[in-house]
Amino acid sequence: MKKISKKIILISIIVFLIAIVSGIVVYLNDSYEADKEALNILKNENIDFYEDEKIIVFKANKEKNLDKGFIFYPGGKVEYRSYAPLLNKLAEEGLTSVIVKMPFNLAVFDIDGALDVFSLVPEIENWYIGGHSLGGAMASSLIAENENNLQGLILLAAYPTEKIDKPIISIYGTNDKVLDKSMIDEDYEVIKIQGGNHAYFGNYGEQKGDGKSSISREEQQDIAVDAIIEFVKQ
């Protein structure tokens, strides 16, 4: 009877561990996927970009080239391609923009990913870093340890996790129900997009728990682009 009980306990433990591992695997592989508009950007032969296993680089419009770059960390559990429209808009306005691909679409697994960009895109000397939501938070952790290599921090629906002695801009939508707005510090530059929400900085559909936007996704991204370009020009 005791042998049977031990065997049942052992089997139960194994089943429990398998269930936990399976749950983790499912979670890590379940992300918001890029919509058709984002995917079409990356199929458009007229858009000046290139891609490797680590990054996607949208090259600055030559006529508007600011000779500066922006390293972007995607939001948590959001497919990196979802941000192609936003980063392409920035490049069209003269800012070379780089999406860093994150393991399992979570920037927490590669906080130092931006450091590779310096050597992968050597033509740019003046870099800014930032990101959306969790990506922005992780970007703030990176710049806190590498202030000499980065000019400033650009946060979309995010807030810094540490004190940073570099210029910061925080941009968020007033209808955002995901962001903890109480964590936004009015000591740095803050842009509130009236009617915007959490998800519309990217192209991945609606986000669970988010507020409903009263403006279009394109409008929200255009406002963000204008604010970012003015910020890096300062």
C-alpha cells in the first residue's frame, strides 16, 4: 500500500511539473501579432529598410536625415513587426529607427540588446533609446547603465524604472487603461495624446484591459512621431 502511495505521489508531482512547464511554454509563445498593415510595410519594396536576426533598421529619408538614431524595444508580448508603421514614419521624417527583436517578445530577456546596435549600424553616432510599455521600462534600465552612449529616453505608454540624468519624453494616450499614469513624472517632458490608448502605438489590434480610443491608430502614431522628432531635434 505504501509503495502504491509513493508511486501515486511521484506521478502527481511529475504531472504537476509538466503542467507548469506546458503553461510557461504556452505563455511565452502567445503574443499579440502584427496586423496586415504592419506586415505590408515589410513587403513594400519602396521602403528603405533591412533586417537580420537581431534587428530591423528603417533608414532615414536622405532629404530629411537628422544623422541620429532611435533604438526601439517592443511592448511585452507584442510581435516586433507590429511597430513597423511607427518606426517607418519616424524614418520618413529623418530619424534612422531600429526595432530590436526580443526573445519571446519580452524585452526583459534581452535588456542589453541595444548595445549590439552600435556596431550593427556604425554610421549613426548619436543614439536615443526607448520603447513601448514594458519595452520602454527595459530601455530605461539600459540607459541608466549606459548614459555615455545614449542621448535620451523616449517612452511610449511607459515610465522609467530608475533615475536617469538624460532628457526624457513620455508620450501616452489619455484613454490608456493599461498604463499606471500615477507613475508618470511631470519633471520630464510629457505629451498626452487626447483620446489615444495603450495599443495604438503599434499595429496589433486591441489590447486586453485597454481603453477605447477616440482617435485612429494612424492619428495617434502621427502625433507620437511629431513629438519624437521635435524631441530629438532639441
